[in-house]
Amino acid sequence: MAVRLPGAGWLTSVRLERLAQALTTIPSTSSGFPLYEAIRAIWHTCGGPYDEISQLITVLKDLALVDLQDSIVRRTRAGDKVARSIKRGDLKVLGITLLRAGCFHEQARILIESGEVDGEGNLRCPTKLVRVSAPQLLGVLRWWEEVRSLPEVLIPKDLLNELNTVWALLPPPVELPAWAAERKAVGNRAEMYTVQFERTRIGVPSMVVWVAQDSDTLGWDVEDRSVVPRRYIEVKGRRDHDQVFFLSENEWKRATELGPQYYIHFWGGIDLARDPAVEYAALTASGYPLVIADVAAEVAKAEWEITPVRWRINRIVPQAL
């Protein structure tokens, strides 16, 4: 789902409450309001700055909970479901919608990487750290009765699994030129798929860290901290299935320095129009990622060819006789 949602910092507890009130004020699919009437009705219901009402409606639209056509706004079927839950005093369905849209992707990543998973699969994290690094996300997670915030934050296993998914951790589209935005989106998907793949493989989410979200100068994207010495993974993604990728000078330097600790994960066939969760399952079922260990040594073998143009690397496919 392509969204233009505001950052997590905008989604304060007050605005989230007003977002829920706005959704229940907007009529269902069987009717609708002219936009100007909807704005006025929502403002009379939940108050707050009048000029923020339009943004609340935009957020609901990008969450696919309301539809806006010809200046008529109405709830969608998905919006009706969430609205019924809100009217019963249950905000969890709205919370799941926000999580799956990636609204708190950065805060979710920090929370998972900063915590520890106990023997029952629950995530535990110091309360002070969560309040500083993921305050808005913590506000949403408190909608679940099982979540504790004192003396430490405890996220139950099922909810942790919801946070640790390709849709919850995948950043929304960035504002870049079309060609650059597409390349960035493909790269983000590939990196997130590797994070998901490695966390599933080792079973300890906090030990797999998406370091590229903090710095793109390291020469790798993901660290596996579950082993000593650590594994450093550079991730490459393509729209097609050609096993061709590029290494920067810095990446090639790190590959030669780290040797068997340095890995390439290659994901091909990425389609930005596909749902990430569906695509991840399909790609892993078809054998992705292609994993290359000790890439500096591997490319010296006869099955790979290295070209000194941004270190272009592609597999040599034997020709049929």
C-alpha cells in the first residue's frame, strides 16, 4: 500500500484519539459527506486545530479506511470494520492498521533491536529507552491489555511477531525523483527481506540489526550479532532476475577486509506493485536470497566475472553445447 503518512512523531496520543473519532464520524459506504461538511462535523466532534482536520482525513484515506471521490468522503468496508471496533471501545484493530502501514517502522526497528526476547518469545526492553526512542509506538501498544510498561516494557510474543514483519518495518515511499525513488524502494525491500529472513532463521529478532537505516557509509546493510565474529551482510535487489549487482569502492574494500564474515544477499524479481508480505513468501519459496559468503574469494572463481566499473559482478551462465 503506497502511503504518504506523516512521521510517527506526528501521531501523538491526542491526534490518534482524534483520528479514531474522525473515522467514526464519517458515514459508511452507503452514504457520505461532502468534504466541507465532513471537516466541520469532525471538528465539532473532536475539536483541536481546525486546519488539522483535512490531514486527519488524508491519513484515513492513505490507510484505505475512507474514500474521497468528487469531494465526497465516506468510509470504506475496511473503515467500517475499524469504526465498529472503535465504537466498542477497542482500538486494537486501528492499531494493527497503523502498524501494517509502516507508520512506526523506525520506532519498531529500534524497539526490536534494543530489546531482548525471553524464553517465552516475549520482547523485554527498558522503559526509559522505549519512552525516549519509541514514545508514539508505545502509546499505540498500550491499546493491548497484555502490554506492560513497568518495571520494563513487555511486548507479548504474538504482538512482537506483528511488529517484526515486512509490512511493519518497511519504510513508506520517500520523496525523490521517480527513478531514484524506485531504486531506493527496491533497495529498502531487499534489505527488509534480508532482515526478515535472518530473524526467522536465527529466531532472535534483536540480534539482527538493520544498520543501513542508521548509516549508509558502513559498507554493509545488516549485521547478524548472534554469532562471534559477527556476520556483515550487504544486500542487493533487482526488478528482474539477472544475477548482476554492483559494489561500491567502500563495499569492495569491506569485502576484502572482512573475508568470510562478509556476505552478499541478492534478491531478484522485486515488484513494487506486489504486497511485501506476499512477495517475501513467494521469493523465499523460489530460493531467494542468493547468498554469497566471502564474496571477495567467491568472485575469483570461474562462475563469476568482475568488471572494474563500480565493481560490476555477474554470474557466468554456461552456454549449452
